[in-house]
Amino acid sequence: MRMSFGLTFRAAKGCWMVNLSRHCSHGSIGLFVPPSPPADPAKVKELQRFITLSKRLLVMTGAGISTESGIPDYRVLCLDCGEQTSRRVLQERFEILNPTWSAEAHGVAPDGDVFLTEEQVQSFRVPSCARCGGPLKPDVVFFGDTVNPDKVDFVHRRIREADSLLVVGSSLQVSDLVRVILTAREKQLPIAILNIGPTRSDDLACLKLDSRCGELLPLIDPY
């Protein structure tokens, strides 16, 4: 799962967004975007009204917007020294360490994970950090993982400044995100969710849209 936070302040001449985290891109969009019905014109109008009425709109985005936006590849992060390595460079190291390795995926999950046999996994050699030799992991937030505390604090500060919250492309499976939603609800902020399929906070939203982000958002006038 990938996650980012942005704070959008509406103004007469436009809007501004602060983006805090990196995203993952997987090339072919259709492979990773679940099927969804066409955008409902009535729902589009409701979302337009929701955004138009917002003066300080906090937008929280997840993997659903990354896969449709061509956002650059993520960085696989050293857990010891914090060194970041680009996915392209890491791919070259994968190929050097595993010159004869090949595998056919037995299916693809909605988050881009592939299913391999235990034998295929055990025979694969994973490179370590080129700087310190430490273990590497993708610089993303996995399901069930926790978000960097500094980012969580940042979002809660933005919640106090916002007058509405829009969630785009996230099923809210990360517990820290659910806490953000609960904080917004306690502050009595109106909440809208745009995501294909159910989320953990649908019951707290005043508006829920099951549509592709890339199809629906271009229909919205940001001003």
C-alpha cells in the first residue's frame, strides 16, 4: 500500500497541496486497477458540491491514485542507515545476483503483489544496502504497518486547520489512517471517500463514490 497526505487550501486563484510521501508505479494501469462501474453523474455533482463548499480541504490519497497517475517508481529503504535506492538501480542488482532465476507468477493481487511458490522465493537472492549492508524494504506503508509518527502528527495538525476531508484511492486498511478519519469525525468535518470497493470508514462518510480516480477527478472543477 502507498500513502500520501496533502493539504489543499482553496483560494480565489487556485489551490496548493503539500505532498509528503513517495508512491509506487507499476507500469500497466489496467493490471492493478479493480473493475468499477462508470462514474455516476449524480455522484460527480455531489462531489463537485462537496469540494466547492470546502474552504480548507484536506485531501488524503492512497495507492488508488498512484496507479492511475504514472507517479515515479518507489524507493526499496535501508532499515539500518536510511539510505534510499531507486527501483531501477535495485533491479540491476537483482539481475546480477540472480542471473539464471526465472519465475511465473501464479496470480496478481490488487496491491501489485504476485504469488510465487516457496521454492521460487527461497532460491531468490535479495541484495542488501550498498552503503552499509543492512536489510532493505520498499519505502511504502504496508497493510497493517504503521505510518511514520512525524507524518501522523503533521496530518493531525492539518485536520485541526481543515473544514472537510476527502479520501482518494485508499481502502483505509492502515490503522493510523482510520484514526485520522475518527479525528475528523470528532471534529465534525464532512468526509467524502472516492475508492473502488469498500473502505474501513464508509459508515463515517457523508459521500462515498466507487469509481476510478483517473476517470472521475478530471470531471471536477477545482476552483
